[in-house]
Amino acid sequence: MGFSAAAVAKIRQIVKTVAKFKIGWTRSDTVVSLTNSGDTVGIGTSNPQKALQVQDTSANGAAITIYREDATIVEHNVLGSLFFGGTGDDSTFGNAAAITCAADGGLPSWAPGSDNPGRLVFKTTPSGSAALSERMRIDLDGNVGIGTTSPIAELDVAGKIAITAESSTPAQPSDGDGYLYSKSDGKIYWRSYDLSETALTDAGGGVGWSGPSADVISTTGSVGIGTTGPDTGLMIRQDESTTLTDFTQAVSKAGILINMDYTADAYTPGLYWNTEDNNATKPKGGIYLKETSTGTYLYLGTSNHYATGITTNTIIDPDGNLQIAGSLTAKTKHIFALYASISATPGGGYYMPWVYYTESQTIAAGSLSTMRCTMVAPYDGKFISVSVLSNGSGNAPGSTVIGVHKNNSGTAMETQTVNMAAFNTAYTGTFTSNSFSKGDALHLNLDATDPLDYVTATVVIEYDEST
């Protein structure tokens, strides 16, 4: 059977076409590949410039789709990946980097077409390893995490951020925008639409924060909370309230709030003082709490030995009772005024009982044994000073001896000689051997060298009311 010349020509054309189509392609089981060096594949183009070129003239442009086909897709299922790497002389392939897409969002299963959250993970291979390590991810909310697999903000960096210095101040940004940048002076700056270039790490201005470690920050300037003009190292500005319960039954308006977990019979953090040059690791004083099942105890701690720290506590219990570790020293000065008219012979040693109010008395000749004491010491105490004033006239009044007595003793505890050089002028004396005890009967003795009319003697006493 023979073929016509036209048929033979047609067959030859078909063979050439098929042969041309199959150039470079080989198949081994389930693998189809181009094995010739320099072979390229063009989709949508007859002149591919790289090993694979996809070209499309439609409005959406060219696209490559990578799908996972599975009856059920759950969180963390890998949907597709792009790998970058190379082969050695033994044709072993090594991964240098990869971009992987996986299901995200904690769903028990995907709902393709209606609920299919995903994430992109970027990986590289470190030196000395053949394993890929995650470096960055974009989660289903669009948060970017660098060094973390759980970003909580638009950008979450676990590690250091380096900022290359700008050569000049950036131009003013649009309203609502801002720049964070550094300059050749090593400082960090901020500029926004409403704020000109501001140094954030300039000591004494701006924020001024620095830190030797991740959990320590410090500043050489002042810190203002609620204020832009702090007057001291730390200043907190908080509005006051006429409603007491705003502070006693809530914490939202607290100026300083120390927060902790409750543990029965535990002592809380508080406010403490120390000095850098004298046992710097020990507190000199503090205010702190003890929590119990029945209420809170407030501790006011002081120190009597700096090398030990706080040694003594004054405590206010849950009912407001005050517990004092040491002795209570409550000293109050009382002033008693005595008015008297003395017209007897000088040197007679006239005594008068003390009174708590202004009173004019005429004291006749007598002695302590015939006078009744009206002053009993309600506490332990001491005499401090005396002031004497004569309202008489005539010759200069001369000297007056002031004596203080106790317990009906004719012998004065102490005397003070007050030289009264002129009328209508107060002259004072100060007692030193002056202590008395609670319950002592106390007297005052005036002994003048000249007759005195209408003498005013003012005695100052200090009581220790803890007795």
C-alpha cells in the first residue's frame, strides 16, 4: 500500500510538530521534568526569559495558585510552600529559605469560601544547619511577628530594633502620621504633624529613658505622670474628689497603686526609704501591709540599726487600734498664769497656790504649811521657764526669787533669781533641775527684795502625756 506525495508530506509535518513539542521533556513514573540546561517554560508567552515565566494580559495580571486538596482542613495544616535552595555535586537538594502558608485561627475545621483564615511564615536556614527556622510571620489579623510566633500588635519584635541614622530631619508628615528615627548624634527622635523634631533620649528633656537591661529603665531627668511639668524626680497628677468612697472603695483614681495577689498572713510590697552611702541594701524605714483573713494591718517601720534594716514597727490593726512597739512620747507644753499683790515685808517667803485662770490675789504673810495646794500634776513632767512682770510704780522693783516646790516641801526644787530692773517689763528664768512625777503637789514661791504690787508670774510646764 502506498501513500501519495501529499500524504507523505503531511505525515512528515505532524512528526516534526510532535517532536518539537516533546523536546526537553522527560517522564519517570510520576515526575515530568525538563532536563536540558537552559530549557524554559513559558505560560502565556512564547519567549520566557527565566526557567518559568507566567504572563497574562488580563486586568488581574498573571497568577499562580497553590491549593491543598483535603476533605478537612484544620489549624496549622500547611496549604502550600515555596522553597529556595540548591543542589550539590551529588544532586542532594538543600533548603536555604521558604515561604509557607498554613491554616490559622484556631478553627476546628475550615469552611472553604466562607471562613478560611491563614498565615504566612517566612523561614531561613542558619549557618551550620540544614533545618529551616521561622524568622517572621503574618497572622490572620495582619499582625507581623519577628522573633515571635504570637504577635499581639501590628508589629511585634522579640529582640533588638536597629535604626539607621537619618542624614537630616524628615519633612513634616501628614496629619495623623509620625516618624521615629535616629540621627548621627545617636539619639532617637520623633516627629509628627503636630510635634516638631523631639529627642526622646535627650537627658533632662523629652522621655529620656534608658536601661541597663530589658527589665530596668531609668532617667536622669524628672518623670511626670498625669503632668507635662514635673517639679521633682517623680510627680503624679491626679484629680481629687469630694467623695471619699472614690478612694476608699475603688482603685481607678488611686495616685499610686501597689498591686499583688492575696496570700493570707503575707506581707506586701510597700513604700520604703534607703540611702546609697550607708548600708544601701537595707531599708531605713517603710510603710507596708500585712494581709490576714480578718483584715489588713498597716505597718510603719523604722530602724534603730542601719545594718539590720527595719527593726521596729508601729502597727494600726483592722479596727484602727494603734499598737506601739516602743514607748509613746507625747509632750505638751502648758502655760499657767498667776496674778498676785504682795505688800508685806520683803524676804518673807510668801507662797501662793497655782491657779489655771486669771485671778488677782492679795497674799498676806504666811508659810507653805498654812497654804493649801491646788495644783496636782496629772502627768510626769518638768518645769521649763518662768516670766515675771511687776505692774507697780515708784522705785525699781529689784530682784525676785522664784522657787518651785512639790509635795508640800518647804525646800524648793529649784530657784531662779530674776533681776527686775524696771516696772512693766517681763523678766525670765529657765529651770534645769525641774522634773516632777504624776500626782505630785506643785507650788510656786515668790520672794522679793522690795515690795511688789500686782505681780504676774507665768510658768511654762511640759507634760509627758504617755504617763
